[in-house]
Amino acid sequence: MIVRIATEGQYEFPDEDSDRLNDLDNDVVAAVEAGDEARFQEVFAALVELVRTEGTPVADDVLEESDVIVPPPDLTFAEAGEQFTGEGLIPD
């Protein structure tokens, strides 16, 4: 699976870790829907960190279509309300 972190680049993310990514995505949606900004900040940071640590950066000269696009790490809570709704970034 190819995951892009907006403003950073793409990562080849192991398929076996996709459930962990989806769980964090769902947690971010729940935090946004609950209006819990502190929880959003915590879980969204964990989601971005999971992609960075478990994924392998894709070389800049390689063109791959992204399966998932994660908003930029500096996403505000207000902006998150537009990105993380319904099924989130990763539909179940």
C-alpha cells in the first residue's frame, strides 16, 4: 500500500499494518466528531508517526499512485473536521 503524507512524500506501507492504520484513522474520526481536540492531536500524531516509522520512503523519482493520502502533519482541528468524516481516510 502506498501512503502519502501531504507536504512530505510517499511511503510504501506494509499491508499487514493496514489494520493499525485504519484503527487510528477511525480514532481520529471519533475524536473530531466528539469535538475532542486534545485526543485528535494525540491520535493524528500517532497516525503520522506510524506511517513514518513502519513505512519505507518512496524515492522522489518514482511515480506511484497513492492508496491513502494523509493530511499534512500541521493539520488544524478545524481543518480535520473537513478531512476526517464518515469513514475517514480509509473506508472500512
